[in-house]
Amino acid sequence: ALVETAQGPGVVWPMGADTTARMLRNSQIERTAGGLRIDLADFAAPHVNLHLDADEADLWPALIRERA
């Protein structure tokens, strides 16, 4: 899920029965065949591959950049 916080945009994704969240400041976004790859400024989670449909993959980078 793409989330908006007072500190800027973030992403939340499932990890088993839990969730993980990361801020998207200083991230690099790349379009992939299945969605997006986001390279994070975080050594504990260097990147996340998001499986999105084409419309979402087109929309998310613009939403992230305008809120970062």
C-alpha cells in the first residue's frame, strides 16, 4: 500500500503475518514488467518489488514524487 504521512510518502507490504513499512524519501523507482521496483535508502530493505497492474504502475511514481 502506498501511504501518505506527515514526513512524506511511504510503502507498506506484508511479510508473513506481519507488515513492513518504509519511507520513500531518496528512493529510486523503476518500471518493471510486473509493476515497480523501488530502491530504498535503507540497508535493511534495499529494494522492494511491487506487483501492480499497468494503471497503478503508471500512477504510483507520480504520486510518490509529488509528495516527496
